Amino acid sequence: MYKNIFGEVISKSNAVKLNEYHLYYYDGDSDVLKEIEFINDDSIYNINYFLSDGENEDEVLNYLKEKSDFFDIEKRESADGFIISTNKLYSLSVDDKPLISKTVFKTDDPENFICSQVIDNETQEPQLERTIKCWYTTDENGEKYAAIECSYQEDGNLELAIDKTSDPDNEQNWAHYEFETFQKLQEQRSTDLSYYKTAALLPKEAYQN
């Protein structure tokens, strides 16, 4: 399936007339998306590949290397109400090893991530100080937005929680909380925010079930 840069489906004949378009590949006759090629001036400049269970990642890697120097392999897993997306971003002109990250979404909201972690290539452990978490609510127009954004220290404890709810568009009015003052933020919410106090990938309930 061919799409323009705005995500609108177009014909192949129209696509090849454009400087830039995207080519979507699906698994057989299903609606399971396998690959997106980003094409500019008749050459592929980026590929997103979605790895299925049971696929050989080394074979996929060799297949993608033949098509582009820049590509991303994504694998999604489900964990008790959450989706964990592991991304391996390759830029072969810079390095043979990928930038690895894990991103968590709620199953009922697969568009807005709640946690993003960078994984160390050597140890396969998260670099906790590069973790970002977001808590969402809706604005006066009913649009969902990241109302609280959190960053973390090397030990995984909260470094800074930025609360935007009082005035989402005006940075000067945002409130800032640290690990020691986090309870003040919690007292303003009926929702349990304990997940945001540390850089743990998943909320505790996901590990308990």
C-alpha cells in the first residue's frame, strides 16, 4: 500500500510522481503491518520493521541491511494491560550496534507512551537516568496530553516531576517536584502516582499478576 507523507492512501502511479512517499507492507492478506519503507527521490532512506513472534531477527537484520543503512526493528509484547515495545534503531553509517529502547503503553491507549527507557548495548540493562515517564489527562477541549513529565537519576529515583495541569501552555506556571517533595504532588491526585516515583519499567501490579 502506498501513502503520501500525510498518511493518505494513494496509487502507485501517483506515488512515483512524488519526491517522497511511504510504502506499507502487510503480512499476507492480513491487516498486520510488517514494514514501512520511507522513500525519497526513488531511494529508501528509512525502514520501520515490525518483528513477529518466531521470526529470526538475524535474518531480518541481513534483509534490512541490503535495503538501507538506516532502519528500526520493533517488537511488541503484551503484559497484563500494557504493551512493551522494544526498538532497535540502526544507523550503519555510524555504528554497527543499534540504539535500543523500550517503550511502554497502556493497552487501552497505544498512542501515548507512559515510559521510555534507553537500554545499554553491552549490559542490556536500562540507563535509568535516560528514562522518561508521562502521566496523561485531558485539557478543556477533551484532548489528551502529557500533564506530568518525569525524569530520573542514575539510581532510578525521581529527579524531577513537572506538573503542567494548572496552565498546560505556559511553562512559567508549571510546578516542579523532586523525590523528597513528590508526596505533595500525590496529595493533589486521587490517582496512585507511585509508578512515577522511580524509573521501573512497569507498574508493580504488572509484575504481581
